Amino acid sequence: RAIEDLGDYSAQTPEESAGSLAGGFRAIQAVLSIFGLIALAVASLSIINTLIMAIYERTQEIGVMKAVGASKGTIRLLFTVEAGSIGFWGGLAGVLVAWVIGQVINFISHLTFLRDYKSFNISAFPLWLILAVIVLSTGVALVAGLLPAARAANLDPVEALRHE
């Protein structure tokens, strides 16, 4: 404050600098979180659409399964497991693609502007984050698959067998 009182000078404490920097990071994090939520919603709708189309294409098969004694629970479980596997394998593929892109970014940054900081990586993937992404994608897919699974379980076997 004494330096600023001298006239045309401005000064900032390290705490003030860290505070303004943290505010910028919070804004970036908020924008990226919004993009993530939009991607999550689109992925959920895609899974619902995929499973509804699978039900439509396999309506006769569902009718045959019901005609030979498959219960509603069995049909529901079949489509719920399918939804979960879509989420699991999609999450795993997403993590692998993101890891490869992150390694490329780290490699390029170490060749250019991080030449002097070999131990610093821009992209890092801790194990907890990898597991969280796979669990979250599987969970979202399971929730998204509940409606199509219930729809498949409630098909009338006679109508399903007539379906062309």
C-alpha cells in the first residue's frame, strides 16, 4: 500500500495474484463443466436411442423369448446389461483416447515451451479419475437404459411375434 501511495505505481501481494488467478481457473472450470454436462446429456440420449432401436429391430426375438418362458425381469435384465456394457466400453474407449491425446500434448509441450521443465506435465490421469470416469459412464448408461429395458419387458408376446 505504501508503494501505491507514492504515486503512479501499483503493487500486488502474492495472495492477491493467487486470488485473481484462482478466479480465472474457476471460470474456466465452470465453462468446461457445462460442456461436460452437455456431453453427458447427449451421450444419455444416444444410448436411449440405440437401445430403443435395438428393441425395435429385435421385437420378434423378444416375442420368442417371452413365448418360451422368459420373464419380464429377464428381458429387463438383458437390456439393462446391454446398456451397462455400452457405457463401460464407451467410458473405457474415451479414457484411452483422452490418455493418448494427453500424452501427445505432453510430448509436444516438452519439445517446445516446457523444454526446461521435464517433470511438469500438462495432462495427467490419476487412477481415481480413470476409475471415476468409467464408473460414471457405466452408471449413466444404466440409468439411460432403464426406460428402453422396461419398454422391452412390457411388449406383448403375440404382438411382438407379429411384428415385421
